[in-house]
Amino acid sequence: MEMDSLPNGSATSPGPSPGPTAVAAPSSKLSHLSESLKLEHQFLRVPFEHYKKTIRANHRVVEREMSAVINGVSEAADRDDMSSDDAVNHLSSLVSRLQGLKRKLEEGSRTEHLQAQRCRARLDHLESADVESLSDWNNTRLNRILVDYMLRMSYYDTAAKLAESRNIQDLVDIDVFQEAKKVIEALQNKEVGPALAWCAENKSRLKKSKSKFEFQLRLQEFIELVRAENNLRAITYAQKYLAPWGTTHMKELQRVFVTVAYKSTTECATYKVLFEPKQWDYLVDQFKQEFCKLYGMTLEPLLNIYLQAGLSALKTPYCYDDDCTKEDPLSQEGFRKLAQPLPYSKQHHSKLVCYITKELMDTENPPQVLPNGYVYSSKALEEMARKNDGKITCPRTECPVRTVHKSLTAGFGTNSGVRTCPGKIMVIAQPGITIGNLNVSLRRVQYASVDKYSMGLRVQFQVSMKARMMHLRI
């Protein structure tokens, strides 16, 4: 049990002045808010990357159409045998093409404007965060995290409805994930066309990140041709699309090319795995990773990351024991799986939680030990005594027989007594005696070392009244 100390080692006074307390609370909230904003990198990065992608796409359209128009004009100018009617028709087709370009640019401009507006809305949202509105801001943040999780788990309609009901459409990335949805559904249907088109759109960035996703798509398409026993077409496909990857992925190519000599029903483990349906699931996972990298997203859902941050402070070896209390989040299998890769929490100081009130026991709410060794907070025992005419009953032990421990009644007066047994215990208090004085075994804790951090653990205390070690159960 630790107490706040001054620089000289003395304990702080129990009644601090209201002035510093009033200042400390907002300062703490402001510090918490500042740390929270540091985690919003993805919140701004995703719309910005989407905005840049739209600009690049519009730029490519302009370059392609303008190049075609200029080449058309040059060809018409170089031809001496073109009649007036042919020239008019040729120019009319070029004008129609320019008009089509104008419509595309107008549509692209509207898209750019909407995405710029989304970036602006997110900046305004971050700037609106202050101490006074921190609760509302955190609620909005929680809704954003939930929408992000739903989108990553392919619950697109549910995510859209939640965003609409909370009016946070500009603060979530539904349109970005809708783009990924088309590719994912195609891969689940064993079609690589949309995925290859996505790779072509982002070829330069995928090449910069040294991605193998397009190569893996080509390999899978080759495998499907072999599965269909269309070996001649498979060889032609390999010469056209797989040969360029030979300098960097020769071992994978050699392994896949051997499948031409086998059928999809082969029992050879080395090649049988290439024909298994789970290869498509692997491609879906690979696409999700490449997609997240492209937009600067975290590979794990934000909800998992925030939960793991909290679980890392709670995880102890005791959490995986069979007798772990149900109040501990890590008693649930889902949380245990999420916390599996996390290190154990490093506890420098003991933290005792009352079994009854579930509140922390500290100097303001000190622990009290009953003669049977169970420990509860003063607040819980006072409340129990108030409701039961000064009687305290241990809620976790039962026994039909009661015996009197005379050695423990000395501090309670002539009209008080302790009836106990290995099971149930009931303390009868003398009128006028405070609950704190009922405990002759523990008045002030000088030192505590916790073996396991959880409710229901066994702790060793060194007690000032008895200068010896006692085993207590809390």
C-alpha cells in the first residue's frame, strides 16, 4: 500500500487545499487529451492519401486524353490527302473527346472538393477537442473506433448506419473500405481481375514498397489454369506474365511450374498445398495488409490496439488460472486470446481491491482483516455493520458450527465477541466502538508485496502492531 510522499520522504497531508486540486484536474485532463491526439495519425493520413490518389487519377486522365487529342491534330495536319469533310469529321471527333474530358474533370473536381472537405472536417474535429468537451469528444472517438472495426470485419452496412446515426460520415473511411470491398468479394469468389486492376492503379506505390501481391495473384491464376488441365494456356500465361518476375522470384516460379506435371488431385504435399482453397483466403489477407499499408492504416483494427493497451496493464500470471475471478476481464476467453502476445504487467506497488465494493483500498479506504484471514475495505465493513445492527459477516465463508476465539476478543470489550470457525465468521461489536477498532490484527500497513494482482489473491502483509508476517486473503 503506497502513500504519496513529499521530496523529503514525508507523507502528504490528508487535507490538501482546494486550490491546487482544482488546477490539477484540468491539467491532468489536458495532458491526457494531448497524448490522445498523438494517436490520431491514421485519422488524418487516410483521407489525405485518398485525396492524393484522386488527384493522381485525374492527372492521368488529363494526360491521356490531351495526348490523344494532340496526336490526332498532328496526324490530321500531316495528311495531304484529307478532304474538307474528313477534316471536319476528324475535328468533330476530337471536340467530342475534349467535351468528354471536360465532364470527367468536372466530376473529378467535385470528388476532390468532397475529399478536401473531409480533410478539413477532421482537422476541425481535432481542433475542437478541449477539456470542457472532452467527454463528448471521447464518445465520438469511440464511435469512430467501432466503425473502423466493423469496416475491417466486413460489416459495411452496419458501419454505415452507425456513422449516419452519429453524424460522423466525414470522420470515418466508409468510401475507402467500399473500394476494398469489391476486391475482397472478387477474391472470395476466386476472381483475380479486380485485384489485378487495383494493382495496376497503384503500381508505382506497390513497386516502391516492394510488394509481392501482384506476383502472388499471377501465380494463383496460373494454378487455376493447371487445375482446369489447360496446360498449354498455362504455359503461355507464364511466359507472358510470370517470366518478368524470374529475376527476383525464381524459386517460387520453379516450384509452381512443376505443377504442370501434376494434377490438382496430387498427394505430393509440396504441391498439394498450392491447390488448396485456403490459398484464396491467404490472398484476401495479403490484400488487406497491402491496402492498409497503402493508406497508412494500422494492420490491426484500432479497437484491438486500444483494448490491448488496457489489457497490458491488467495481465498477470494469475489471470490464466482456473480460479481467476469473473470480475477480471482476462477471465474471458476472448480477452485472453487478445492479450496472448502481450507481456505481463509490471507491478511496482501493491493494489488491493475490495471483494465487496470492487473499490481500491488505500489510505482513504484502508483494508481491514477479519480473524479468518479475509480482508475487506473499511467502507464495505462500515456499510455492512450499519445495515446489520453492528454485525459483520464474512460473505465468502460458510460453516454451521461457531466457536469463540478468546484470543481475538481482548480488543472488543466485555460486551463484544468473535464467533468464528474455519468457515463462516460473525463479529459482534461493542456499542460505541468504531469498525476500525474492531480489527486488532491490522491498523496500519507499513509494507505489502503482492504475489498475484487480482481480486481473490493471497497477500503477505507486515503489520506494525505485530511485527510479523501474516497471510491475508482479499
